[in-house]
Amino acid sequence: MHESRIGIQSTEALLRDGILAKERKDFGTAAGFFTDTIIKSQEINYPHGVLHGLMNIGTIWKLKARETGSGDFARLARLSFLEAVDYAKTRNMPIEEVIHATFLLGQAEGEVGNFPDAISLYQESYDYYKEHPRSSAHTGDVQRHLGTALVRAGNVDEGISMMEKALSSIRTFDEANAFDKRNYVWETGALLALSDAYGETDQERATRLVQEALTIATERDLTIRKEEAEKMMRKLHTS
């Protein structure tokens, strides 16, 4: 029992180091940590570690897709999250683990432009978290993604309204143990999504939202969000 606990602590440390490397955009190092997490977790029969290693590798592909605009990276992300959902279901993992993977699959479907499936997966995730909230901020982040998918599918007013409500929930900042600054990652994500939604109809408001996101990302040392905000600011000023 003692050895098993030490093994789990070791894999969780690898996972944490991988997430921190991912936040620094040191994707090669992060992928190594996540691969080691999967291997060691499988060796000690720790499905949680395997699943989260898989999901984080998928997240690397998703981030590269957003950074480069590459459809190949987007498809790799989708395949990774499909594998994660299948693994969680095959291993009869707790429903919250399945839903976590389902939510990430929704992100990947959005990246490849499959918005009807993205909306369906986000709705499934949001319905679950409304009934079984981890935190108000986390539920708000899920709601924000649903709103974003609705906007991209053409339901702009409904999507914007949902994202504004989501931002209020995120700003409760009640996510526990946020060693990777996820409260602020979610806040800046919502601000950028709203900026993008207003980009064509209210450029002044869109600029104000992206500037707010950029300020937070700079103050909180959110490398990925800072780059996203700078890219959106350039887009607004050249449109």
C-alpha cells in the first residue's frame, strides 16, 4: 500500500511538472513528462494518471493548432481526445473523468470546424457540471466554451449572452489548488472569446476586452494567453 501511494505521488509530480512546462510553451519537455506519466501510471495500474497524460498531450496538439492554424495539429488533438474518452469509458472510470475528456473533445471538434458536435459535447459537459460543480469558475469556463461554439455556429446573440454570464461565474475565482493559474487562464479566455465575438460589430468594445485580457496575462505571466491577446490585438488593428 505504501509503495502504491509513493508511485501515485510520483506520477502526479510528473503530471504537474508537465503542466507547468506546457504553460511555459516548452511543449517538448511537457510531452516527455506526460509520456512518462502514462507509462508509469500504466505500470502501477493508475488509470487517472494515464487519462490525464493522454488529455494533456492532446492539449499540446490543440495549442499548436491555435498557434499555427494547422489542421493537422487540430486533427491530432481530436484523435488524442477521442482516445482519452474511449480509455475512460473502457476502464469504467468515474463519470467526472469521462466528462472531463468529453469537454476536451468538444474543444477539438471546434478546432476542426465541427461546431454541431462541439456544441453537443459542450452541452453534455455543462449539464453535468451544473448538477455536480467542481467550482463556479470551472462551470463558467465550460459555459464559456459552449457560448463560443454557439457564436461560431451562427447563434451570435445567444452565444454572447452565455459568455457574459460565464465570465461572471469565472470571476468568483473559487477554483481550488490552481497551481497553474487556471482561474486567470479562464478569465482571459472568456475576455478573448468575447472580444472575438464583438470584433465585427463593436470594434471599440472588442479592443477594450482584448486589452483587459492582455493586461491580466502579462501580470499573471500567462505566456500562451499573452500571445493570443497580442495576436488578436494585431488582427483588430488591421481589420
